[in-house]
Amino acid sequence: MKSVVNLISREKNFQATDVGRVVVKSIEISKVSVKDKLVIDVNVWMKDPQDFDFAPRATLSDKSVVIQNNGEDNHPTSIDLDDEQFQVAERDRMLELRVKFSVNGMHGVLTHRTKNIRDGPNSKKLAEPRWKTILPLTVS
């Protein structure tokens, strides 16, 4: 019974205050390539480290691809495609989006940098905020 009361009190305390808030500062396309499908690498700059509402959308218009966050019309980015890239995008009507997330000023200014040597056979790679997804292309 106690767990049910805790669950109900947690649900009452939850308030969706971040609905409709702009979470993306900018989207930059860094690379476009063709593997078996169209692959686009983007750098996404978020406004706050606690922003988790990035939902990308892709639109194909003329010979360019426009990428923006769902519901945000103020930060779209676009790139013109060459003939091969355009044919693959038109054929598949989807693309692979590789996203690298960054936040400006998240850690402040570093005053003392330590060496990060990652060249040995047992070296570990540092975690990076990246993910990839398959996006459907909306043709307009």
C-alpha cells in the first residue's frame, strides 16, 4: 500500500513545464555521404544539458535536405545534394542521421588540462554524446 501511495504522490508532483520550450540552439551539417543509403552527420548544440526533447525531422525539397527539430521552425539547416546523393534520397525516401550533441559552457573554463593518452593496445575511448537514427524523408 505504501508503494501505491508513493507512486500517486510522484504523479501529482509531476508537472510538464517544459512543453513548447526551444531546446536546440543550432544544428550544423558537417558531412553528407552515400553508403547503401544517404548518411548525414550533424552537430547539434543544445541550450541546456537537461534538454532531452530533440526529435529531428528531414524534408527533401528540390535538390536540398532540410533538417530541423520537431516543432521548432526557427533553427532549420539545409544542404544541397549532388546528383548521386539526390537519386539515393529520392529512391529510399529515408536517410541515416548521425548526431553529435554539444552544450555550450556546460563545464565552464578549464584551468588545468590533464593529458589524455589513448594510444595503447588496452586504451579506452571516452564516452561521447552521440547517436544515430533512420529518418523518413518528407518530400515537398
